[in-house]
Amino acid sequence: MLAINHSVSSVASHIINSLVLDDYCNTTWDGLSCWPPTKAGTTVIIKCMEFLNRVPYDTTQNATRECHANGTWAPRSDYSECRPLDQKDESFENLWDIKDAHTIYSIGYGLSLIALVIALWIFLYFSDLRCLRNTIHTNLLVTYLFIDLTWIITAALQTSTSNEANKRRNNSFSASLLDISDIVVENQVINCSQSSYRAKLPL
């Protein structure tokens, strides 16, 4: 992203540096924003950039840059008021709730499985406990054992599939966001160059 901004900034500077207005700071692109022609000795205020390093920013805040009395820009623009947007989402909070519930269920089923194995070992190891009633209990324990195993295996497979799907979704979203941010930057540079050209045209 920084490399793109640098190359785009170089092209923009080459186009607009020759278009200078008397007693004005010329239109310029600083790699993040387009600064319009500004009267010497004043400070210009513009909206914050829309994207920085793929992160969306709050465009309701403002950035400033000073135009010196000699018609040159201050070395740095002031972006101190620009803040990234809060990307908290209820869906992510619900996702964490689901993960917590899944962890609790996994622990519960795991403990149940261990207890069932111990109980079955006791019933099968001690011959004195073998009777019709304990045989019925043993069959019941085996049933619960298979239920626990089925749940644990199913949950493990679903978690693995879900993680792969989330990874693909995140990669796709990041790529889309990068494309959008690149388009925004390119459009800003084009508009910046066009506004500089229009400012130089005779009225």
C-alpha cells in the first residue's frame, strides 16, 4: 500500500508541480490527501482520508495543512484528528459467545466420556458386579459413550470446516478492501490533478 501511495504521489507531483498560482500554494498530493490551491499565509482544512493501509477512517474529522506566506506548503500535514473507524460488530461478539459455548460443551462431553470409560471398566473388570441389572447399566453406558464420541467428532469436523471457510472469507474481504482503497487513492489523485488544471485555466 505504501509503495502504491509513493508511486502515485510521484506521478501526481510531476503533473501538478508546474501549475502554480501567484500568492497561492499549488495543488498538491501528499500521499494521503489532495490539498487544493490555498491562499498564502492561511491554513486549509479538509476531510480525513478514507483509507490508510486498508483501514477505513472517519471522514467526519478534519486534517489541516498550513500554506506559508511565501507560497510554500508546510513540510507535514496534520492528521492528528483522523481516527480509524471502530470496526466492532455484533456478529463478532455473537461469534465469541458461540465459541465460549462450544468450549463449555466440549469440556462437558470430554469429562462425561472419561467418566463413562471408567464406569465401563469397573463393570467389565470386576466379575462380582456382573448381573442382569449391571448388564443393562453397561449397555446404557455404551450408548452414552457412542453419543459422546459422535458429538465430539462432529464438533471437531465442523470447527475445522468453519476455520477454513473463515480464512477464505477473510482473505477475500482483505483483497476486496485493498482493491477499494486503491481505487479511492487513484480517483483522488486524478481529481487532484484535474482540479489543479482547472485552477490554472483562464476565467
